[in-house]
Amino acid sequence: MPARRLLPTRAFARGVSVLVGGTAGAQLLTLLAAPLLTRLYAPEDFGLLAVYGGLLALFTVVASGRYQLAIPLPETEREAAAVLMLSLLVVGLTSLVALLMVVLGGGALAELLGVPSLAPWLWLLPLGVALAGGYQAVSHWAVRVKAFPAIAATRIKQSLVLLTIQLAASPLGGGGLLLGQAAGQGAGTLTLVRPALRTARELRITLAEVWAAALRYCKFPLFSTWSGLFNTLGKQLPALLFAALFSPVAAGLYALAHRVLAMPMSLIGEAVGKVFLSSAAQAHRRGELGPLVAKVHATLAQIAMPPAIVLVLIGPELFALVFGERWREAGEFARWMAPWLYLVFITSPLTHLFSILERQGQGLLFQSVMLGVRLAAIAIGAAADDLLLTVALFSLGSAVCWIGFLGWIAYLTANRPVGMASSTLVALGWSLALLMPLVIAAWPAPSWLPWGMALVLSGVLVAWRYFLLFRKAYT
């Protein structure tokens, strides 16, 4: 039987399955290495990584002026290639700005953020911006041409390079984590950049065409850049401010909790988002966007609900078992973060609608409101000098904002909010039924069922449910 027959017959599911396969392998490598990394590195080392990663993320999200989001949209290859060249030019300028910032004020910035030990490693920031920004641009070109296997392959390469360097460089302390992070950003980029640039050269794209693309898609830097910056700033605020307001250890604990939760929950979410971006533009032109949005939301809810409930039930015990007793507090953070990250998982692929419908102004408004809510949450928690309260307020405030976003999506795509809510309730009912052994074991009263055994039983039931969902996508 040809290998192609093993893939789903529907183009959307097929694209998702290819990306999920590559991303799953990459994420699995990272998750398997995490218990070893937490025993090689201390929480303050992860705090250093969290601050560097936050700075890198803030630069990366604006590295190409968000022009990379416009690459899948043009109807002609020539215009799309012009947008690609524009994106890469802006990445170069952003990397230069990062270099000047490090040269002129790197030491002062490290002191301001409460991590003076970061100063000797800040030279990695402009390098990371160039590599990560370039990868963003060429990966969106790969999305346009539906080169999903190539994207999946780069994910594996990135994780292998990142983990190899982080494990080998552990004697350097937190610097080893930073070296791996920077190198991993660019690994595999050559695989994607060569065919993209080859197409641009063959089409002989001129500077005039690049300038025309900059004007045609000017809403992306004017609105989407700020929207993306506010969104990323909201995500990175805890790590950056926890280091400055509490300690690098606090930032490290939060960073591990966020990393462990966000990685597996974004495993399918990111892949679905890329394929959704590729398919939604066509669905919008055909008037079929509403059903596609409803289906994507319902499927993601079924996938994300079980792990979210597990973390609420036994988050601290899981973290202490897997990562070591000194990371138990990170499990407490994870317990509060689970509902928020569940909502991020089921809604983040849909944020591409801001670009597809060219409603970047509304996207900017949403991200501005959420940033304000998050700043207020951190301010209240810091005033009370209570780290756990800060995490709880930040997570709950973020969750409320994402619920509002989901309602807006329902209105914009002519989906009834009741229908979207019913998908969540169905997912909740299924998840509670599948996780009933764990619910019994986690009950406050003494239980005859050990939570470890209950977790295994529940895991088998959830795996069975995932198998049924997976098989449905293939029929």
C-alpha cells in the first residue's frame, strides 16, 4: 500500500497530521529531556533562561514587522515572493537594533531585570533574533506552498540541536541553557530558506515590488505588530517581572511550569494554526469559514480538556515526581495556569482570523485589553508580596480575556455562542468520565485507589478517546 494512503484523505486533516508528527517528535524529545535538565540546572538557571527567552520573544514577534503573516495571502506567487523578501529585510533591520541595544546598554538592562549574570550572555540576543525571525518568514512561505513535511523536519532538527547543547553545556550553568536556546532557533532554517529564495530569484523580484508589497500589507506592521507585541509581552511579563520583583528562582519556577504546560498543549494547536491559516483564506472566499471555525474549536476542546483537568487535580504531585521535589511549587503554579492555557490552546489557532479578515485593529484592541488585565494582576500580587497569588490572578485574568475573544470569534463567523459553549461542555463531560479513576484518587477523603495507579488507568482511557478522534479525522 502506498504510504500516501496512510494519510487522511481530507487536506486539512492531512496537513495537521504531518505537522503534528514533526512537532510531536520535537516536543517529545524536549519533554523527555526536561527531568534530566531540571536535575542538571537549578531554578535560578531556568530563571536566567526565562528572562533571555522573554527578551528574545519580544524581539522575534516584531522581527519581520509581522509581514510574514501576509505571505500565504496573495493570489500570485510573485506578490507572495515580494512579501517574503520584505519580511527578510525587516528581520535584518530588527537584528541590527537588537545588536545596538546590547552594545550600548546590555549591562544596565540586565541589572534592571534583576539578573546581572545575564550581561555576559546578551550577545546571543541579536543572533537569536536573526535566526528566529528568518525562520518565521521562510516557514510561512512553506505554509503557503504546503510544504508541511519540510516544516516538520525542521522542528525535529531544532529540538535535537537545542537539547544536545543544553545537556553538553551544563557546566556553564544558566549560560548553557541560553546557548542551546539560541542555536535551536536557527537549526533547520536552511532547509526552508533555500527553496524560498530560489523561487524569489527565479521570479527576479525587484525593490519596487517589495515596496509595493510593503504598502499593500501595511496593516500588518501598523496593527498586527502591536497586537503581537502586546500578546507576547503579556506572556513574557511573569518571567521578566517575577525576576525583577521577586527573584530569579521565582522566574525559573514559573518558566518551568509554563514550559511544561505550553509545550504539549501547543503541540497540536500550533500545527492546526498553520494549516488553519493555509485553509481559512480559501474557506472565507467560499463562505465556509463559520463551519471550519466551529469544527476546529470542537476538536481542540476534546483534545485539551483531559490534561488540563489532570493538572488541576494533581499538578504539584506530578511536578515533584517528574522533576524533583524542589520543583513542587512549580506544580502549584501549573494548577492555576491550566484553565488559562486550555483556553489559549483552543483559541490561539483562531487568532489568524485577524489577518485573514484584515481586522488587525480589533486584534490590537483585544491584546491591549489583555495586557492591561495582566499588568493589573501582577501589580496586585506584587503589592501583596505573594507569588502564588500573583500567578493565580494573572492566569484567571488571562482566562477571562480569552473567553471574551472566543465570544467575539463566534459573532464574527456567525457561530452561535451556545454552540461553542456546548462543545466545551461535551469535552468536559467526556474528560470527567475518562478521568474518573483519578478524580476518585484525588478526593480529599482517604481513598483506596493510589493516585499513581489512577493516573495510569485514566491515561489508558484518554488514549482510547484520542485514538477515536484521530481515526475520525481519517474517515
